[in-house]
Amino acid sequence: QVQLVESGGGSVQPGGSLRLSCAASGYTYSTYNSQCMAWFRQAPGKEREGVVWFYTGGDTTYYADSVQGRFTISQDTAKNTLYLQMNSLKPEDTAMYYCAAERTTAGSLCSGFYFSERSFRSWGRGTQVTVSS
């Protein structure tokens, strides 16, 4: 049973930083390293939007324009954990952040162009990020 558990959310002032974690369980070594994983976020009254996509078996990373240069994704393969370092946070970054995963044999396609919200079958329950002064 695949499970994704997010953590690390909280409240920060504008300009601050947070690091989110997504711990993945229920994967074998090979299945974890063939996942398109992504962080999505959903603010109150708005649709869920993709923030960053990351292929666990390679170097493919894709950032939404809204976070490019401020957010950085990384992973610890020994822990099957994905991290999202968020710097220079803005009030508009306030949202519930979700981790998602979907197995793929085409890691180079792991991006917002090919993997929409509907593409992902495994989701975490989310962690809240609030940016406010």
C-alpha cells in the first residue's frame, strides 16, 4: 500500500522559509525510482495547482513560473523522502500543499505539460503553509 505523508508546514512571515517533506512508503527500490512526483497546492476558493514536478529516477525537474527561483526540490533516496525548500515566501504562497506520485517509464515527461492533477493516483493528505505578517 503506497502512502505519502507530508510534513513541515507552518506559519511564516513574508520573506521567510519553510521546508516541506513528503515521506513515501510502500515502494520497492525500483518502483520508488520510477515515480513522477509533484507538489500541488490549493488556496481557499481556488483550484489546485501544480508547483513542482520531479522524476525520482533522474534529474528531471520542472517548476511552475510562480515558484521558479524560490523553491527547490530534492530527495533522500535512502529515506524515500522528497523535500521542498521554499524561500522568499509570499502571502500568495499560502495554501494547503499536497504531495502526489505516479509511476512512469517516461521520466523525461515528468512535468506540468504531461502530468496534470488527474494524472496522479497517489496523494498525501496535505500540510498547511501560511505566509502572513
